[in-house]
Amino acid sequence: QVQLVESGGGTVSPGGSLRLSCAASERNSNFWLMGWYRQAPGKQRELVADLSKLGTPMYADSVKGRAIISNDNSKNAVILEMNNLQLEDTAVYYCNFQQSQAYWGQGIQVTVSS
């Protein structure tokens, strides 16, 4: 069973930045897709960004130009960096790794507040 552990959430001021990390219990190369989703109160879970095994990133329109998703193979982790955070970025962020099935992290709160 794959275990995913997220870190890096917290409270950020508008215009600030964050760095989320999700470390897997297996090598990143074992997964064909790794990504981050988020769920705001009262809303459906949505894709923020993902990264294919070949290294091709994809970003939601809402974060394009403000987010970078990357691999840290030394830590079996996928990293999400976001800047110019807005109030609407407030949500629980979940990492998602896919093999023959999808694995989810436990979720980590990001709050953008002045």
C-alpha cells in the first residue's frame, strides 16, 4: 500500500507564496502521474496541477503563471510552489499519485488571509 505524506501548508497573506511537498513510500518512477488537487468549502475537489512520468506539467487555468509543480526524486516527492496567493486559493490541498490505482494524501490546509 502506497503511503503519501503532505507537508508545508499553513496560513499565508494575500500575495504571499507557499511550498507544498508530498512524499511517497515508493520511488516517483513507479507512478505515471503525480499531482495536486484542492477542495474549498462547499466546492468540489479540483485539479491544481499534475506532472507526468515524462515530466510534462499541466496547470489549472486558475493557477497558470503562479504555480510550478516539480519532482524531488531524492525524496520521492512532488513539490507544488505557488506565488501571488489569493483568497480563493484557500482550500484543503491533496496530493494524488497514480499507478494501476490512485492514491491520495490525507490533505493539508492552506489558508490565505489578511
